[in-house]
Amino acid sequence: MTVHLRIWRQAGPDSPGRLAEYTVEDVNEHMSFLELLDVLNEKLITEGEEPIEFDNDCREGICGSCGLMVGGVAHGPQPRTAICQLHMRHFNDGDTIVVEPWRATAFPIIKDLVVDRSAFDRIMAAGGYVSVKTGGAPDANALPVTKEDADLAMDYASCIGCGACVAACPNSSASLFTASKIAHLAMLPQGTPERRRRVLNMVDQMEAEGFGDCSNHAECEAVCPKGISISAIALMRREYVRAVLSS
Amino acid sequence: MEIAEPHVTERPERSRLKARVPAGRLQDKWDVYKNNAKLVNPANKRKHTIIIVGTGLAGASAAATLGGLGYNIKSLCIQDSARRAHSIAAQGGINAAKNYPNDGDTIWRLFYDTIKGGDYRSREGNVYRLAQISNNIIDQAVAQGVPFAREYGGLLDNRSFGGAQVSRTFYARGQTGQQLLLGAYQAMSHQIQEGRVEMLPRREMLELVVIDGRARGIVTRNLVTGELERHVGDAVLLCTGGYGNAYYLSTNAQNSNVTAAWRCHKRGAFFANPCFTQIHPTCIPVSGDYQSKLTLMSESLRNDGRVWVPKDTNDARPPSQIPEGERDYYLERRYPSFGNLVPRDVASRAAKAVTDEGLGVGETNLAVYLDFRDAIERLGRQAIEDRYGNLFEMYERITGDTPYEVPMRIFPAVHYTMGGLWVDYELMTTVPGLFVLGEANFSDHGANRLGASALMQGLADGYFVIPYTLGGYIAGAELGDVTIGHSTFADTERAAGERLRRLLDVKGGKTVAEFHRELGQIMWDHVGMSRNRDGLLQAAEAIRRLRDEYWQNVNVAGRNDTLNKNLEFAGRVGDFLELGEMMALDALHREESCGGHFREEHKTAEGEALRDDDDFAYVAAWEHTGDHARPQLHREDLEFEYVRPSTRSYK
Ligand code: FES
């Protein structure tokens, strides 16, 4: 099949950007969307043009490197799917597909479709961990955890840090990202000693990075490639209130 | 075609390589080592800068641990965040000898399985230490909040994995690597907050800086601005993963590469057993030329799936219409006692054997079936969904087929490299001060890695081995004052810059990806699942030619002073083109079959691998002797005091 692409090109953080038009023929339905961009890039390189820059690595939906607005939707049309796992069989011959980077003040564009998501790392550094040093940990079975809690913790912990939640949110809020780590650790006894500090510091950092507030649009949950529930955000709010009240 | 005889077939010299495994009983060696290791005064640790390249399991766990001990850590990675290193993609699990299920596991048994699984091509002392440490890793991960699977009683669940006879594998759904990596990343983030670790993402190491015979720094390219940067330290820890992308198609991430390791090799670090690569039996087959990677399906699927092909080469019926009697469950037939659970190398070779006979299935005939029909009948669809739901979903997403109804089509793919930079017991290379951890070193898996052992090794090296061995080095070494103004830094940076310029200046007619694909095809055809002398000679020659062409005819897009992934790839493919030849030479010189290295000339009457312990029970470590010269072979003889190498039999 043939697809038409309108792709955001921007030479650098301060350069103006624009949508450039390309057509790719002989698209195979088994190709992934990123392989489509590979094919286009090969053509561009051969023609002496600069290829389109986009972040990607594992191409199996787990590293969180990839992230594109495809047709106005973060990670494209298939639910619970990172864009690297989306295959061309979900498009039709003759489609025109608009491809843009994540848009958020806290995610400045570096080049083309590549953005700077280091704000996420700083939120994590503010408290997204249990402060144990290596060595001296008690036996792993010393502290039982109910299966239900462990499973729920795992649901929240499956966040890949891609940033789709921010890109989809009308307020560019990083609440789902931040809350998923808070919720993961709040479900487990290991996370308990620091739960107060954790939520206060991570939420402060989230605000300091310029992410917006959550006003319950739930767009984040809809695009999350791991299907993380916004119940995490409710839990984060409860943790926050409790932390503020107890201080 | 006239093919020059490589002189690596000469008898290698017995070499100066010393593994420095401590004396004493196997069970005591690591304690003996720790009892005698020199310690760094706690007040002095912050005066020592340690450079850690890579933030996968090995790198992140090392940064977290050494930062926690008080060292001054500089950590670098090529991704935009440390959390994205390729360890994150590991699905299955992590082994430990906890024996929680009380099914007879011991440290000895984990040691024994690992050394046997590696086909007796690894060091007893290292592997035993790994098995001892395995239990601490689980404790550490749980303390960090890693959400391992649990039983209803609240204790940790274990499963059997990769054909082990005991259940010793801890797991977090099909995302064990992700959860362990995030645990290490979070621990490292804590140290970043404490100011003990400085994290520099989007940096690629292009050179090692060796001053007065010691590793004292690195040169990196800032992948956003293109600037070359100098970093000085008292030791360099390389945690940069494996080189499976030499084959172009592999289960590795797009950016996984050998460049940092190869640059170290060219600065004096020997490269050990480069031909030992693991081809994983259960991956989704190739579907076309545009394909950029192969996706692994966890081998836990073989616990319930049955592998088969039609008995008749011309059978084009859909699988459901092929009656039982006309199916060949070839693993169950050839290996009645292990059946579908034979180790990875054995399963991969068997798949190749049936497809070579023309019995393969699917559009390309390069696939075999992995069928869940019987398991669904026996256990019910729900049970299968509980066990493999996310894997089935992933398969369906990629292929469009649902494995509940149609058998999966699978084929082997390059997955892991057991070879890597040679290190001694302290994880130090032949360049003093350069340590290598995780998949990037060659150390613990011999000629074949068992399932759920990669995570174990990466974390063992980073959390529990390097803190002791690095301290010993720092406390014992005379480290003069060096700054980034040293002339060697300037020279090394110049060399890195010139290479980038050369790549951009060729402006030839073929893209980097075209060269990479060609290299991959040569490697897969001749240095893949089965190898022979003629094929390897041809491969070495073809790679040399391709490499010459590369520097005359590659077309690298864009500029140096900006984000330019094509330029990054160009450098990496340039290094793969050198490594590939060495892999072929190593495979050529090893006139035996062992583990993942199968030489067609060396097999039993039944077609199984035939090892030669008299002549090849050694580690082959290659020394770089110049860009156009042949590498020099050194050997480290493997001595087996505690286990007697036997023929692996899974019959
Ligand atoms: S490239 Fe890793 S999640 Fe898409």
C-alpha cells in the first residue's frame, strides 16, 4: 500500500518547525510504524537529505524510548500499544498520517521528533525509590506481601516512562507517571517508611519541572501503552493529603 | 576464489593470561578473596572518581552501590534516560539458589547447572561465586520494592525455566528485566539525589584513554551537540552489553553496539571467545527486508508449548488440518527425557536442521510451530492465558495471529553474546584499571548461557563483586595525578574526531544500513547456528572486502554538530565490520563444537556437538596487533578441579 506522511521537521530547539510531506510506496502490512520511518529515512539519505530523527531502541514496547503523536493520538490508534509495536496493517492504502513529537513545555524539542524527557528522571530522583544501600537486606521472604498487593504494585510498576501521558493531557500533567511510582511503592511494605517524604518531594519536583495539574480528563490512561489506571492518581492524592496533614 | 589461509590455525601459544582466582576450596574462594582484599579508607573514597559506561543492570547496580559506598561516580549512557538500557527487555526471570520451593536446589547445583550448561568453557571459581551471590540479589531487589510474583501465602513464587530440573527462577510477569532494571535505576537515582552519582545521558563512549599503562578516562560524543568530551577517573567500568547486533537482525535493541568494548580492545583489552553467541530458539520469524529487529518470545512458552513441523516437505495445509500422525514433534522425538525443554543451543540447532530439510513452515519456510493446543485442552484456556497472556498478546500484535487458535510460528534469532572482553576474577581486563561487567565481559556463561542467568550475572557483578574488587585495585594502585589537559587526552580525542570526519567525508553510494544488513547476512549464513571451515574462511574474506568498501563507499547523512543518529550508527557499523572478522577467525580456530558454537566437522554420529577437551578447554583471548594485522591469540587454560567435564546429554 501507499501512505502519505506529514512529519514535523525542526532542525534544533530554537529553530522554527514545520510539517513536511512525504509519500512512501510499497508499504508492507507487517511493517511496524517505525520500520516505515526507517524505509523513508533510507530514501532520504540516498537522496542526500537529512533523515528524520526519532527516539527508539527496544522496538518491543518496553524501554519507553519511542513516542510520537500519530494522527493526533499519542502512540497512534491502537490502544495499549507503544508506537514501535504498531503495525501498518492498522492503516489503509492512501491514508495520510500526521506525525508530531510530544508537545509539552517540560519536554522541549531537541530535533524533529526527539524531545528532552529528563524531567522524568529528576522526578524519580526526588524520591521514586526505597533508600536502601546495597548489602544487609533481610531475607527476601522475611516480609510477606499479599498476592493482591503484589499484583497491584506490579500493575503500577509497569510504567515505561515514555511520556505519552503528558503528551495526551490537555494540561501536560505528569500525574500518571509520578503517581504510578508512588502507587507501586505505596502498595508494598518496603515503601512504607518513606511514603510521606516520597509523595511530597516527587509532587514538588513535578510542579517545579513545569508540568500542569491533573483535572481528571483521563486522556493519560487512554493512551498509556501499559494501560496504567488513573486510580494511581487518586491514590497519589490520598497519599499527598495524608502526608500534608501528618506534617 | 583464492582464500588466504589465516595463520590463526597455528597452535596458539600458552600465554601469560592469569585469571587470578584465589587458592582454596571452591566454596571458600570468594571469602578468601574478600578477607584479603585491600580496603579504601572511607574518607578517601570520595577522592576517587569512577567512570561507569552504560546503565543496564550491571552499570546501574554498580553506580548505585559504589555511590553508596562514597565513591565519586560519573555514569554515562547512550539513551535519553538511564532507565532505558536494554536489560529492560529481559522477560523471563532471574535465577537464585534460594531453594524456597524445597525441591532440592543448592548453591552447588546452580553452579553445576551453569557450568554444564556452558559446556565446560567457563571458570569454576567465577561460576561458583555467581551462584553464591545469587541469593543476595533477590534479597536486595525485594528490599528495593521489586514486585516479584508471589503466592497466595505472601511469599515469593518460583518457576522452572529453561529446562532446569528445579524451580529457582524469580519473575515479575514477563517483565523481570524491566523491574530489576528499574530497581537498580531507582537505587542509582537515590545516589544522584545524594550527589554521589553524576548522570550524563545521551553520551557515547568513543575512546578509552590509557595513561602510563592504566585506564584513566574516556572520550565521549555528546549525542545532542556532537561535541567531544573528556572524562578523567581512577578507573573505568565498562557495562555496555553484548554485540549481537553484529548480525544486524537480533533481539537486541537498535542502539545496542560493541563500540565502547571494541575501542577498549584496540587500546589493549583482549577480547575473549568472540564466536560464542547465543541463538535463542523462540523468536518471531523474519517477515521481510524492511525488518529492523527480531522479537523474542520468552522460552517459558516451551514449558507448555510443543514444537513440531509437518513430516512431509510438501505439506501446505494449515496446521490445524495436519493430523497428529503427520506431525513430527522433533524435540520430543530426539530428546525424550528433556523434550521441548532442551537448552537453547540444542533447540535452535534442531530447528535449523528441520528447516534445512525443507520442513519449515510459514511464508518463508523459515519457521517451526510452537503449539498450545494440547496444553489448552489439558489445562483450559484460562490457565494458559494466566501464564502467557501478555506474550500471546505481543505475538498477536506483531503477526496478526492468535496463538490460542493457531500455533505460533517461531524461529531462532541472535539473542546474547557469551563472548566479550576478557576479565580476570576481579573483572579487570588486560588494561589495568579497566573493568568490565555484565554481558560485555566473557566471564560466566562459557559457550552457552542458561535462561534467567543474564540478569543474575549483571546484578552480581554490579552489586556484589565490583565493590570488593575495585576497592582492591584503587587501594593498591599508584595513581598519579592526571587531568583532562594531559596530552594523551588530546591525542585520543583527535583520533575520535578524525574517525567521525572520515565517515562523513566518504559521501559514497550505499547507506550504513545497507552495509549493516550485508554484514548481518554473512554472519548469519556462516558464523551462525552452524559453522564450517570453508564458510568461515569465506566469511572472513567477505567481511574484509565489505569493510574496505565501507570506508570508500558509505553514505553518512547530516553533520557532526547536531543530533545525528545516522552518524552514530555509522561508527558502530564500522566497529562491527572489524569485530565480525574476528568472530569468524575465532570460530575457525576452535576446531570443536561446544555450546552455541557448532562446527559441522565436529559432531557425533547422531549429529550432536562434539567437544574436544584435550585441545580446546581454554578461553581464547585475542589481542589487537594493528588495524591490518591479525589478532594474536592468547589462551587461558581452564582447569576443572571440582566438576568433571562430561558430555552434555539431554536425550
Ligand atoms: S522503542 Fe522501546 S518502547 Fe518503543
